[in-house]
Amino acid sequence: MELSDFDFNSTLHSQHSTLLKECKVIKIEMTESQGQLLNEILDRVLSDLRMEIAATDSPFYKDKLRERKEGIISVMALLKGKS
């Protein structure tokens, strides 16, 4: 599957929990610089997400944001393991 086949917003935002539950494995090959760029992007998203979690009053929404945060952290850990 090519990188361009994904709509990353919908995959990371609304489907990451489903993907994790189904245990599907997606393999993506990228250069080291592409991996570093992806890690930087995820780091920025994670920072924004932490601020959004802190500012959210709804317990349900806060839990969903925390799930997303854990998904992003797990992807970042995978990237660090490969670089």
C-alpha cells in the first residue's frame, strides 16, 4: 500500500482506535529524513493535543483525545526504534 493511499487525517483522527483493535499491520518504507520529518510533525500534533486535553471539559471527549494521544505516542516510538 502506498503512502498516498491514505487520508492521514481520517486514519489518525477517527480510525486509529479501530485499526489498533483489529491489529492490522501497515508497513511503510521511508527514508531516514522522511522518518525524522514525520516524527517532527507528530511531535507538534502531540503538543497541540496535550493542550486540547487540558482545555477540554467533556470527560468523554477527553478520553477520546487521550486514546489518540496514546496512538500518536506509539507511532513515535516505532519511528524512534527504526531510526
